[in-house]
Amino acid sequence: MERNVLHMDLDTFFVSVERKINPKLIGKPVLVGGSSDRGVVASCSYEARAFGIHSAMPMRMARQLCPQAIVVSGDHEAYSQHSHEVTEIIKEAVPVYEKTSIDEFYMDLSGMDKFFGCYKLASELRQKIMKETHLPISFGLSGNKTVSKVGTGEAKPNGQIRIPFGNEKEFLAPLSIKKIPMVGDKTYQLLRGMGIEKVKTIQEMPMELMHQVLGENGTAIWRKANGIDNSPVEQYSERKSISTENTFEKDTIDVDYLKRMIVSMSEKLAFQLREEEKLTSCVTIKIRYSDFNTYTMQMRIPYTALDNVLIEKTSELFDKLYQKRMLIRLIGVRFSHLIQGTYQFELFNDMTEHIQLYQAMDKMRRRFGNDAVMRAAGLGINHRSDFNPFNGKIAGKA
């Protein structure tokens, strides 16, 4: 059966939400992100891009390139809410969808052409999203995820495109190699050093040569350049979560120890989030007392994977939940409502050195183990025999 894979991406999502809130921003160069000189551009309007500005650029540099740009600090809750609204519309319209970030979706429409024209269905869905949310969105429709994603990029801003089955190579051939997913700055520079500029050149190369130059990544890039991608659209579940909990051999009322354990648990779960390239928007604390009565409390937060944010929220929840002042048998921490995503939301943090610090700490953990580096507040518990260092797992259902 011929596949029909739809990719949809909300155009300059953060900027579009800000313009919906404040229409005076329409048509003007807008920068969303950290407002201080140490901040980073999380998103920018097409008017700002005309000056050479792009996401992840230092805010100081962006201001130099476009002094008249309007800087907006960003509203995490508004972005999360608008993302949820779009997700609900898509959820009602298609049988299988995958949410890969706060503003990006894949849908498998295979077989639906028997009842509807897939392109017609995609067009109507796009129009419904724009009508109900007042946000611009673009899409690409083809036989696989790679070609559809590239197609969406070509359809922007606020457009749509269909790449007929069998025309994948022809569509990709004239494009820059930078358009291929997996080709980052370093790979691009390497390939340009080899004289490769267009996708057509990779299409004409032996796959073995790409493998010699870039290993397994070279093979994957060659396949994508030739429009070959059999990866499925994986059904999205809003309720996926990661969690960890500890049952004490001896019930305790040592509040200082309990708080340090909460810090350690949160820190390790945050590390797993980053390793899985996920963000959470809901934190939960669980307490079971010596009488076996169990209580939980949760809090919705803007999407994040930053230790300092998550530790603050879990500690705050623990302080609110622990009211009985009696012996505790078990405590647990859970992060849920996960989405795929990495640095995008963290670019709002003016203290960009936080992100650099986490990257360095995570590198040490990968090399020397999960306990190689941790906060001082979490020290002094891992040697306790009653502490299970980490049993957090990705759970299908919360």
C-alpha cells in the first residue's frame, strides 16, 4: 500500500503566538528569547531573519544586526496552551499522529485516500487549525517522513505542498544539502569541503563512499537524500512519563534527608529527560506514610528539562504535601506530559551558562556514570542502604 505521510509545522510558533496576543507586532521584526545580553534568540520573525538573525543566536548579536527589532521575553504557558489546542484538533481528525515537538507533527494518512483525498484532507485540516487557533501552519505531504519534512520547509511561510509518489528524488535533487535532516553545521562543512552543495550530488554518489566518510550517519544521509525513509509514524501518547520512587527499610521523619533525596531524584530524572531528548510539563510528588495512606500532588509547568527548574518545583510540592508530620514509608517523583524536544524552550533562560553547565555535567555522567556529578544538596544519600539510586523508566501510561 502506498504510504501518505503528512508533516505539519507551526510557522515561527513563538512569534505567531505573541502576535496573536499583541497584533501590534504583526509585520515587525520580532525576537523571542532571553532579554539580557547573555540571552539567546529562541525564535524570530521572518522580518528579523531578513537581517541574518536565526534561532540560538546570542541576543546581543541579533540586536546589533537589527537594532529596531522588538524583543519579547516569551510566555511559556501561552505556548504550551496553544500547542495543546492544535494537538486536540489533530487528534480528532486523524487516526495516527506523532508529536515530535511543541510545534511539529507527523500524521499517517495511509489508506484514507479510499474515503478522502489525502491532500484534500490535509488542506482542510490546515485550514481548520488556522481558523480555530489563528496561527499560521505549513505542511508537506509525501510517501515518507523525511520528504514530507523537507517539503514543509519548502512550503513555508504559511503554505502547503504535495510530493507525488515516485517524485521524491526529483524534488530533493536541486535543494541544498542543508535541507536534509541530520546534516548539521559540522557535517555541512565537511560535505562542502568535498565539493558537495546540492542533494543531487549525494544521489549520484555510491552509498559506500558516504559510509566511508561519515560512517552509519553517511549511510542514513544517503538514504534520506534519495528519498528513502521507512520509519513509521509512532502514535503519540500525552500520558507518557518517567518516574522513580524509594521505599525505606525503616520509616523516617528526617525531613532534611527526605528533601535531599527529592533533589537527587529530580536531578537524575532531569538527566534522563535530556538523554531521551524529552521535555516535561507536569511534575508529581508521591508520599506514603507508615500507616500506608498514600498522597500525591502535581503541578503543571512550562515545558523544561532543566535541573534547577524541576528541583525547585518538586521541592515546593513536597513542602506542600508533607503536612501530617508522621513517619514516611515511601517517596516518589514523576515527570509526565512529555514531548520530544531539546534546547528550544531552554533558550528563554538568560543564564545560558546553565545550559552549558548541564551539557558538561551530562557528558561526565555518560562517561563515568550517573553519580559522577551531582548537586551538594543531593549528597549523602547514595551510600544509604535504603536508597535505590534510580529506577526511573519510560512508562507507556502514567
